[in-house]
Amino acid sequence: MSAHCMLTGARPGFGNRISHSHRRTSRRFDPNIQSKRYWLPSEGRHVRLRLSTKGIKTVDVIGVEAAVARIRARGVKV
């Protein structure tokens, strides 16, 4: 699975590892993706979302209904 957040759209960043001798090799900075299950009262079912920790905090603030509406507006199937 790709490491991206369904709500915020956070994706891996790329950079370089730099060794003691200063040789550079490529690396990835992955977002902290968690799989979380929420109850969606309007549909009477649970939905499993793959969110970054920032996305989880956003759901806590705006609510799961608004979060799912934003995810669907981005064109992601829930």
C-alpha cells in the first residue's frame, strides 16, 4: 500500500542519507500512517480510513462525517 493519508494527502518526502564520509544515497521520509476504524452514523456502518496522525487529529476536530465528505470530494472511495 502506498504511504499517503486519505484526508490530508500527505505523501512521502524524499531526500538523501549522508554518511560520515559524506556520500549521499537516497531515502524516504514516510508520513506516520495509521489505519483507523470510525463509525459513520449516516450510513450505519464502520469505515476504515488510512490516516496520518495529523489526519486523525483533524477528524477529532471536524468530526467523521465532515472528514468523509472531504475525502470523497478529493475523489477517494470510502
